[in-house]
Amino acid sequence: MSTNHETLDAASVLDAATVLVVGAADWTTTLAAALEERTAATVERATANSAALDVLESSDVDAVVTENALEDGTGIELLRAVRDRTATLPVLLGAENGSEALASEATAAGVTGYVAVDAPSDAVVDDVLERTDRAIRAARRSRTRRDRARQFDAIFHDDRTATWVLAPDGTLERVNQTAREVVDADVDDIVGEPLWTLPWWTDAADDRADVRRIVETALGGSFGHAVVLREGVDGGRVVELSARPVTDERGRLVSVVVEGVDISERVDLERDLRRSEELHRVTLNNMTDTVLITDEDGEYTYVCPNAHFIFGYGADEIRDLGGIDALLGEDLFDREELAETGVLKNIECTAIDKAGREHTLLVNVREVSIQDGRLLYSCRDITKRKQREEALATLQETARDFLYAGTHREIAQQVVDDAASVLDLDASAVYLFDAEENHLEPAAYSQGMREAHGPLPTVHADGRDLTSYSFVEDESLFFDDVHDADRLANPATELRSTTYIPLGSHGVFVAGSTDVGAFDDVARELADLLAATAEAALDRVSRESRLREQDRELQARNDELTALNRINETIREIDQALVRAETREEIDHTVCDLLTADDRFRFAWVGSVDGTGDVVEPRAWAGADEGYLDAVSFDVDAHHVEPAGRTAATQRATKVSNVATDLRVAPWRKDALARDFLSVLSIPLAYDDVTHGVLTVYAETPDAFDETIRTVLEELAETIAAAISASERKRALLTTSMTRVEFAVEDRSFVLAALARAADCTVTYEGGVQQTATGTQVFVTVEDAPVDDVVAAARDVVGVDDVHRMAGGETGGVLRLGLSRPFVAAEFADYGAVVSRIEATAAGTTLTVDVPESVDVRRVTRVVEERFDDAELASKQTRSQASEHGFYATVLDRLTDRQLEVLETAYYSGFFESPRQCTGDVVADSLGISPQAFYQHVRTVQRKLFAALVDDHVPVSPPASA
């Protein structure tokens, strides 16, 4: 039984072994067969040394059993060859004829076991098997001890770990190099000291106590562990210590091994990790993005603590809702697409928060492997951004709509219409500024504004209420609750959140809500953008309005210039024609023809008041529809009559801008409209207070006579009147038949009568009227009084600005009077009549006027009656005028005004008398010129006079008798 048991034990070792059996003896064959039958060992066979060595080279053999007598040598030789390669491989040598010498030689060669084999038998086989088993066991134990020793040495000399070996009493026996290097001390001097007292540890009592504690724990047979601070040449470090007891095969403590690992970096990393985790935790709790992790079935494995920022739910509440589909909706993404890409970004979806509000989210989905989680969702709330994008899109549409708005009110209404979609506010209004009235007028407002605030009043721009304050100060105002504002004008308003934004100089935009705090950053930005867009549109409309107004003004000016150029061209033509015209009739017809030529005006005519003074009679006309003159009565009246009659009555221009108005009040307008006379201008023909009739012009458009054209035509009328006056004077000089009328004048205000009374003398005017820039100069003769007394009296007479003595003495002489008003002789000359003589005494004045046959005497009589307060016709006679008047006219045409003035002054001064009553120097001094200039003028006049006598052969005949 013992053999079987041992054999079984042997088999248990040999089962895993490889045994090389060398030799050809019977016992080796029996042994090999027993190994194969009884164990699971691998058996290798060889009969020669060389073959055995080859097997050792190619196989991992655990033991060699050889006989001594081999084919190519001995077992001793094989043993020596094996020992040359390894000292630990078990080799058993069996010999049939053994001897002490062979055993000694085998022992000397390093044999593991020597077996005497007399004959093959079970006992021999069992013995060899048992010896082989023990040899393999011993070899393995020896190899294990060597491996452990090498392992300990490797651990002991590890440069990453400090190792101390302690005696069973806890004192230091041995220290590795790593531990030696960290202290500045001779370690050999401290061997035998307790470890916790040595210089590796800080002086802190806690650290040394921890070292002692783990050492004592190991001495007690248990594992000790502690983390302490270590002192060293590189400063303080954190060390993780472990103490392990070492026992022998009997369990007795033989030593304690203490290992120290520097974990300073790990401690720093752990500290950084804790900080990072804290930062991560704070970030997750406060960031606006929400992170969710689920498994493949959509069940949550992680819910970010800040989920309430978006969803309003806490983490536990989100878990209670169900899976991710209940939160973000089903079919959020394609799982196959995610599998291909690993991540899906910017998936847009909507979610409903705890308060029932809808949120627009951007979701990123990523495949992960975090604990049990497989899908990570990061959700970003873009509701405000989406609203802002939509509001900006609406604002862009609004800006485009503004391009088509033509007025400020259209833009104001557009702002109100779009405010609801841009700002999500129902209450809005736009006030526009009226600069003339200095107030802000509600130009547009929403129904929501009216319902929440009531009627919007006009606001005076004085800065007292919120609307006008925002406008005047150019300041945007935002209120979470407008009831907290000091300038709130309507405390009954239901508005709460309200904004007032100035629209530049155009007005104010007002928007609000009945909720408190409706204006977040996005709403404020959008309100500012809407107001800025509206302000730009209002600026554009104002700019375009100004440009249109400027264009209109420019066009009007161009039209005025065109019309003015045409009228100026007409005026030039008329002026040229007036120079050539000889008679009043020619002047009248020429003016009418030129005014209506080339469609300048539709109709024009010249008329004068008849003898009764009640009706204007046409003298000349031109243009279309002259039948108008027969159809209309031109009564002289200041009210509701044809413009020609009104002008004749008032002697002021009459303009009718639109004939179509007041048809029933003024019947003449119907006849005018029937002939397309849509505007009329009638102008008096007056020159130097002398009236020669009325010029009336008709146009076929309303408002044809603006201020410029009216001014030009009035100047033209004055020119025409002057030309008529000149033609009348010339006709008066050239006529051969005339009527002399004499008037007895009792008007005491007449300047010559006033002088005669003041000097108690006789003053006679016989000719010589000169018009100057400051008034009129006339020459008069004085009788029955000293000239010096008359000069002194003249200075006090009203109407006499200047008096100059020309000649005379104690009984009379000649004076030149400077008068402030036109002299009566010039007025008669304008009508074609010539004042022959005026004699004034203290008793009265006699006025003698020669009226040509072409002039109606009644006109002269009327002028006298209008000119003097008390005048009476004394006599009237017809006379034939001598031809010398024609000669006189010829001479006058050749003389300049200055030459005529010099001639008359010299003549009335007695320069041409013989002997001379006045020298040339005195005459020159009275004229304010040099003597040389005076004599030059005299010679020039004489030459022209003689030329008229000689060249024109004009006979001089005495005047006809009265």
C-alpha cells in the first residue's frame, strides 16, 4: 500500500514532467515503459551521448535517467556534458555493476542520484521512479528559491521604491539604494535603530507615529499601511508606506520589509482631479447647456444638475417623466447614421418645459461608453436666438416695406403693424413731431395699445411726460414697470413693461406689454433695431421729400426762368418797337401784337377811360377771340368788374389767378372761360402820375402771372406810358394846329403863387424845365421886387428845395428854382400839351396851355382840375402853330439833356445879352462845372443850332398872331 501511495504521489509530479531515458539496457526499457504506463510524463529515449545531447537541445527536459555504458561513451561523460550546460537539471545514473569508485566519480561530476541496478524488476523501477520524483521536486524547490531570491533582489533594488528591511525587533538591518539617495546621512551609521526614529521622516509627531504603527502591525504578523511626509534632499514628499512581515517555513517572523512609494505626483493629480471635478460640478450646475446620458433603450444613466435651466424640471423629475423620447420627442435621429458617424450635430427640435412653454433646442448626440451610458445628448436652448432670427427676418421684411412708403404716416403705420411680430408685443404706437405746433401727434397705434392705455392724446414737446422727455432728451427709456416712472402721465394705464425710443427728429416709438419685465436683452435689442430702421426710413422720406421739393422749386424756377426769358424777349422786342414807334396808336398796336405773338399770351388789349369816366374803351388789341371786347362791359369800378375796369378805377394792377372761381359773383368770368382765358393781369399805363390807359393781358393757364412776370409787365407798362408821353410831346411840337387855353388858378398851394405872395412880386414861367436826380429845376423871371428879397423868400416856400440867382437887381431878374415835386409843365407835356406861360401874382395865377389838335382839350382841362384846387377856364382859341416849332423839335433832338441845361441857364442868366449881364465863369459856377466845360458846351450847342439852320434849310418865320 505504501508503494502504491508513493507511486501515486510520484505520478502526480511526473505527470507534468519530461524525462529523458538514455541507454539500451533492459532496465532503461522497463523504466521507460513504466513511466508511460503509470504516469502522464513525456518520455524521450536515446542510446548514445550525442543523441541525448540533441534531445536536451530541442526539448525542455525535467530529468535525465541514464545507464553508464552507452554506445558512444559513458553516463559519466554525459553527466559532465549536462553539467557544463546547467547545474540544476536532475541527472540519475544507474549501473548494473556498480562500484564505490563509479559512485565517487559520479558524485564528483555532480550527479543527482546514483542507483545500483542489478536486474530489472518492479522494485528497481519503483525505486528509480521515486528517486526521479524526488529529484524533480528538489530541483523545482531550488529553482523557486532562486527565483524568489532574484525577485526579492529586483524588488529591493527597484529605483522607484524605497525599501527598508527590519529585524524582528523593528530595527533597521538593510536599506536599498533608492532609500539611501533621499537622505543626506550615512545609512551604515544608523543600522540597528528603530525605523520610526530615522531621518527619513519629518519631525512631525504624527508622521513618526504612523511609521511606528505600521512597523508594529507588521511585527504582529499583519500588513501595515500609512501615508506620511518624507524628508529628503529634494524636500518634503508624500510617501505611501506598506509594511509586510516575512516568516520562515515554520511561520516564525524573520524580518519585516517596509516599502515606500513616492506618491507626490499622484497626490497633486488627485488634488487637481478633485478641483477639476468641483469645477466640472459647478460648470454642470450653472451652464445653460444640458447634458443627458442614456443607455441604448433611452433610459437615463446621467442627468445634468442644470436641466432646470431649459426644462424647468429637476433631475429626478426628468427621470420620472420617462425615457429621452418623452423629453425630446421620438425619432430624434437615425440610429444607423449615428453608428456610421459616431456623432450627430445641430439636430433642431422643440421641447415643452414644466411651465408649458415651448423651447427650440439644438441637440448633439454622440456615442460614448461611460459606465452604463451609451448615448450622450447635449441640449442647447436657442429659443431666444430663434425668436431673434425670426424677428430679424420680419425686420428685414419691414425694412423692405419701408422702401415703398412715401410718407411719414405710412412708415409709422408700418412700424405699428410689424411691432407685434418683431417684438411679440401687442401694444405699440408712433408719435410724429409737428415742428410748427411743437407737439408730438399719435400718427399710428395698435388696437392693443388703445385697449391697454386708452386714447392717445397729442403731447406737447416740453419734456414733462415720458414721450416728450424721450424725444427732447433723445434718450431711449425701458421700464420693467412703467408705473414706477416719475413722468407717467396716465396712471390708469394697464401697460407695465414699456419702452420709449426716440426716432431722431421725427418722433417717438412706444411699445409695451401688460406683463412686468417683458424686455430682456433680446427684446431691447430688437426694439432698438426696429426704431433705428424706422428712423432711417423716416430720414429717407424726409430727404426724398426735400429733394422733391427742391426739384419742384428747381422746376418752378426753370419754368419761371423760361417764362421770364420769353417775357424778357418780348420786352426787348417791345422796347425796340417803342423806339421806332412815332404815334400812340402805333405803340398800342405794337405792344398788343408782340405780347400775343408766338403764343406768349392768348389775348392782349389797350384801352382808356372814355370822356364820361365810366367805361374803358379799347384802343388796340391782338390775339385770339377779340370778340370778348364786344361781349363784356368794362365798367370803371373797384369791385366785381372786369380787371381792366378795376385797374382804371384804382390805378393799381389787378391780377386774377384763376378765372374759374367766383363765376356767379363776376359774370365776366363766364365769357372769359368760354374763350380759355384762365388768368388775367391788368396794369395801368402811367408815367410820372400821368395815366395813358390800361393794358390787359390774358393767359390760357391758371397762375400764369407770378410775381416775377407781374413785376416785369408793370415795368413794361411804365415804359409804354413813357413812350406814349414822349410821342405825345413830340406830336405837340410838330403839330401845325393847336388850341390855346387859359386858366385862372386860385390855388394858393401852387409853388409859384406861394412865392409871389411871399415876395409880393410877379413870378413868370416861360419855359426851361429840367428833370434831375433830386427833383425838377425851372427858370422864372421876377418883377416888381429886388431879386435878393425874392431869393430869401423862396427859401421859406414849401416845395422849393433850392434857389439860385441867375441875373437881376433891384427891380427884378431871373431865378433857377429847385423843386421837390415834378413841375406842372412836365405833367402837361406827358399829355402832349405845352405850357406856354404861367404868371403868378399875389392876387392869383394865370396858366396858358397850348393843346395840339391830336389831344382832347377835355383831358387837359381834367388834368388842370385834378392838379389845382381852384381853377377856371378863362379863354380858349384855335391857333396855327408856326413851323419854327418843328425846327425847335429838331434842335432838341440833337441836344443832350446836359447841353440843353447849360443852354437854358446861360440864356436866362443873360449870357447872350449885349452887353452880357452874366459872365461865363458865373454861369459855370452856378452849374457846378468849370469855365472850360461851360464854354465847350456853349460852342457845341451853337454848332448844332447852326447845323440845323444851314443843313436842314429850315426858314425862320415869325409866330402867328393869336
